[in-house]
Amino acid sequence: MNDLKFMVDQNVGKLTKWLRVMGYDTRLFNGKDDSHMVAIAVKEGRVLLTKDTQIMKRRVVTSGRLKAIFIETDEPEQQMCQVIESLNLDCWFRPFAICLECNQPLVERSRQEVKDLVPPYVFQTQEQYMECPVCHRIYWRGTHWQAMTKNLKKFLKCSTG
Ligand SMILES: [Zn+2]
């Protein structure tokens, strides 16, 4: 269950960031060709999240070859709750393990390694750092991290309710 990977249709694109925060490998499809999106999802074994009823009628979905979840609401938090509930997702799967921008696994960095890469006040107050190997964005346990954690706790309520 923990190995779940996702393909997010752009009509529910806000889910991408949350799933990555939780540590799930999540691809956002920005193209026009639904068939292409479906093909990638099947090939890479991703669960498809969409608001498109036509996709749900496709044979590849009705036959169960591709697992797809039809997202019912327009409200991003409720959408996230629906995904958590239907798949029994672990909100604390691997928090902050994946770059929110690139969907790449983050690499741990020591304080010395990031010395010249982060603002001085961050360097003075933070101990733990992660770096994205692709965009080289540095993540740390600052206010951003705290805000994210608060939101994950909010979603935690979905999984127990
Ligand atoms: Zn990145």
C-alpha cells in the first residue's frame, strides 16, 4: 500500500503538492491528450486521480487494469480527504521526502554543505537540510515546514474519520 504512485489530471492539480508533501511519487499531467495520460499511468503503475467522467468510462479503467479515482468535489481539502479515505493513505508516509516542484526524492545535506546556499539566519537556527538533486532547492525545518506539518495534521483527521 505504501508503494502507491499517482498520476494527477490537471483538473485536480492541487492534489499534486499534498501527495508529494506526504512523500508519494506524484506526476501532474499538463498535456491535452488524455490517452497519453492514461497510457503513462498504466505503464508506470500509477493511480489516476481525475474529475473527468469520460476517463472513468474507458475500458482500461472499467476493466480494472488502471486504478482511477473519480474526484467528486471542487474543494481541494475535500478532494484530498476523498483520496486519503478511498486508499487509506498514510499521511505520514515519508513527509518531506520528495521535491514539491520536481517530484524527485530529496537527498540529506549536512549543515556545512548548505552553508553558502541558505540565508544566514536559516543556517544559524536550522540543523536538518534536504536538497533536490534536480532543481537544487534546499528544504529545511523552518516556518514553511511547520505550516506543512499543520496541514498534514488536518488531513490526518480524514483518515481516522
Ligand atoms: Zn526539485
